[in-house]
Amino acid sequence: MLSMKSIRNAALTALLTIGAFSAITYTSCNKDECKDVVCQNGGTCVSGICTCPTGYEGTNCETLSRDKFVGKYVGTEICTIGTDSYTMELSKNSDNLKITLTNLYNQAFTAICNMTSKTTFSFSGTQGSATFSGTGELTGTSNLKVTYTITTGVTTNSCTFNGAK
């Protein structure tokens, strides 16, 4: 006849076996959500979704953010000294994370812009006696706002250009 101690040991062993089997079965059912996800351009997969580095976007980080900025923007610029209406242009740069802004200040100044997010960039530079720095933001698909400060000789001017494609 089985003793009470033997029955308890057998019950405990059975319970531990069932627990271990359940834990193994449960953990083997948890799928790796990133197993079939291929993030491009340095993106990383988190919970099945690509997190893209600055300058890239899309489901798999396959799209350059700067490409949606490319084009001519007709707009008005309001500065601390004066107002002007003109066209500013953004074009692709040889560096995928940069765009080239031309006709800054309606003076044909050129700035090389660094992408800072999917919809923003920053720039600074010197051309001739002019020194400038600022930021730009694309809202919607075709509205550009560029805010910057420019110093030409002894005059400093703070400006905001608002334009549309």
C-alpha cells in the first residue's frame, strides 16, 4: 500500500511536471513580432514596427523624409526690417540626410539644411558678408515655414518665410 508521503511526492511531481509543460507551451506560443520585419536604413524593429532614424520614414524606413520637401515655394517673408514676396527652392543634396535651400532672403543665398525630423530641418551658414541660421518646417504636403536670423554687415534681421508649392 502507498504511504501518504509517497502520494504527496507523486502529486507534487505531477504538479511540477504540468507546471513546467505549461510554461514551455506558453512561452513557445509567444511569437517574435520582429521575425519577418526588415527595417531599412538603420531602422530598428520594436513590437513588429520599425522605428526609423532621423531622415527616414515609411513602414520599413524605406523613404527619405527630405524628398517631400523638394520643390519651389512661393510665399511672403516678414522680417523685423521689411517684408518681401518671392520664391524659395529646396532641392536634393548629395547627402541623403540634407536638402539644399536656395534664394534665402531673396538674395540668392544658399543654405545646406540638416533633417532634424520627418518634417523639420535646421541650417546655418555664411555667404559673402552674410551669416544666417534657422529652421524650417513642412506642414501638410505643401506648406513651408522657414524662420531664421541673418546678419549682413552691421544689420541683423529676424525673418519668417511662409510659402506653398
